[in-house]
Amino acid sequence: MAVLTLAPMLLLLLCLLRGVKKTAAVGGMMSQGIEFNRLMLEMRAMQTDAMARSKPVTAAPEVGAPSFSDMLGQAVNKVNETQQASNQLATAFEMGQGGIDLTEVMIASQKASVSFQAMTQVRNKLVQAYQDIMQMPV
């Protein structure tokens, strides 16, 4: 379907939707052009009004929800606490304090090691993601 035949059909559709009657055959093309231009101006005005009324979508943080930086800080603190507890347990075992078994010391040491390795991997992934974002073309 050619563009020339599409424009009068669009005009007719717009006229029907807006309740405007199509003009008579005499001088119809001139009237259609004027009506079409008027309708296009009205549509642009409505579009401008709709865009002015629409508010930008912003992500509102949930009340009481921790931020990413808070969660990351808590994870780092937990890893630090795990390592300190492991070191204290190892020191107590080396001093010969009673009730501390070698298996407990080794398990605490492995927990601290695994948590530190996991934190290191998370850090590496965050750095890689940051670098990928910074290298994206704008």
C-alpha cells in the first residue's frame, strides 16, 4: 500500500475517532489536507501534554532495606571476624589451653580461608564488572 493512499485512510480513521465528519467531495482534498494538519497538530499537542505530565521513573529504596555497600561491608566484617576467631583459636591451642582440639583449630582455619577466598573472588568479579562497564562505548 502506497504512502499516498495510507494518509487519507489515516485521516479518515482519525476523523472517525475524533468525531469529525469527512468533508464533501467538492474541495475534499484541500479540506482533508487542512483537517489532517489540524489533527496532526492536536496529536502533537496531546503527546507533549502527556510527556509533560508523566513523571520520571525513579527507583525508590525500600524502607529498612540495606544498600549494596552496607551488605558488602557487612560481608567483609564477617570474614574479618572469622579470621580473627581462627587466629585466636590457633593461639589458644598453641598456648596449650585445655578443651581446644586440633580438629577445631583446623576447621576454623579452613572456614576462614574459604571465606577469604570467596570474598576475594567477589572483589575480582566486581572489579571486572566495573572495567567492563567503563570500556563500553557511549
